[in-house]
Amino acid sequence: MNQSLHLVFCGTPQFAVPALEALAAARHRIALVVTQPDRPKGRGLELVASPVKQAAVKLNLPVTQPDKIKANEEFRAQLAAIKPDAIIVVGYGRIIPQWMLDLAPLGNINLHASLLPKYRGAAPIQWAIASGETVTGNTTMRIDAGLDTGDILLQRELAIAPDDTAVTVAPRLAAMGAQLLVETLRSLQAGSITPRKQDHAHATLAPILRKEDGLIDLSRSAQEIVNRMRGFQPWPGAYTKFRGKNLQILNVKAVAESARQGELVVNRDRMLVGCGHDTALEVIEVQLEGKKRSLARDFIHGYRLAAGEKLG
């Protein structure tokens, strides 16, 4: 039977919470939880603790929230005094400095929500779906000085259904990844893992999302646009322009019809928009800037759409 390990856990978002809980349930000794400082949220801009901090408090685990870690001598001394067997990193949001990489005998173990070397970066779930992947997964790896370039320890695949979005895939990956992390530590203790190098020639990037990523490019095919909408949930979503105002596109489907690129085609209560490669989308639900959500039929009649009107 494997002995419990002495761990430091670094994480911030909801995705990391199942991993923290699974390590605690596996009876590993989590000496310290490191997470980002509380951030202002909502209209009142009240300080809100990260999901990982909230989970750590429930588990009665000690928490620290340094602003910076690279040249933070107090934080460095705190970790050195703990003498962790391994440092676990799940969506922490800071680059791990070399002194942390050198600190623990088993290294800094990262849970990354893609099948590396594909989708290295801050938004792997979103970009995998936006790129039309039908399979994604988790990778545990030993962190090195690069961006998600460390040696692979274990991987598990997860199917992406045609109607999946980043919102539906993320919790499944988080739950599966938590168990993969526990398995990784067990196997490292047993000496049954042979780390393998990543094939950098097959690497793709998944950069942090920007507002502009949600702007619909109607020169793309209808299916490409649908995939990007699925991936970019809940933010930045998908939007375009209608009569000079921002129009959020909330629900669409690719259809076996065609229309001129950018042109709206109204057929009774149906609204189509032409896309690239001679394809079309049926627009099902929208929200015009400053207005409530509306179904296509209400939008058609409310704005008296004229023949030849365009989006974008």
C-alpha cells in the first residue's frame, strides 16, 4: 500500500477543486494550498475568494495567497520549510519559477485539460471544442521551464459530443482529471511510470481567450462557426453586428441550405444567414444590444427584416 505524500497544492479555478478534494480523500497530507488573491466581483466589487480557497477552507487546509511567487523570499522559505514530496499545480495561473521546480523530489506535477502536446496554454478545453475536436482528455505531466512542454506521465481520453460546449465538458474533465492525478501519484510512488517526451512538432496552442474571439467571421463555414460558439461558452460567446448594433447570437445550427455570405434570408419564422464555403446557419435565438433575448420569429417580426439585410 502506498504511503501518503506530503504535498503543496497550487490551484485557483473551479476546474482544480475536484483534484484538491480527491487528493485529500486519498489521505495525502496537503501541507499548504496556494491560490490567487481574492478578486473583486459583481456590481459591488466585493472581494471573492477563488473556488480553490473556498474548497480548502471547507477541508480545513492552510491557505496562502501570494501576489507574486518568483522573487518572493517569504513564500520560498515557507515552501522550503514544508519539504514537500511533490508540488501539485492545477490551473494556478502563475508561471512556476525554477526554484519551485527544483524543490520537491517528485517534481511539480501538473494536470492539464488536453491531450498534450495539443492545446498548450490557458484555454485548452475551449480551443479543442472550437477547433472541432471529437476527442479531448487530460494529461498529467512534470512541469519544466516551458509552456506545457514537460514530460508526459499519464493521459486519459474523453469524447466530445456534437452538442457539448466548454461548459458541459469542463466538469467531466475535472472529475476525470482528479482521479488521473491520484493515479499518477500512486504510480510515481510505485515507480511504474516512465515519463515520455512530448513531440513538439505536433504542438498546438490554446491562448487565453479575448473578447474579439467571439466576433463571428462569416467567411468561415457554418460548422466552424457553430464549433467556435460551442467552445467559447460562457465567454466571450458569439456576436456580430445588426443595423450598427451588437447582436449576441445565442443559439444556431448548421443547415443543409445556402445563402450569400452575411446575407439574412427570412422564410416565415425561420432566419438563415449565409456563411463561407456556400453554407448557412439557422439563427434560433439572439439578443440585440440593450434588449432582451428573443427567438428568431420574434426578432423577424419585431424588426421587420427587409430582403437583403446583412449581419456583420
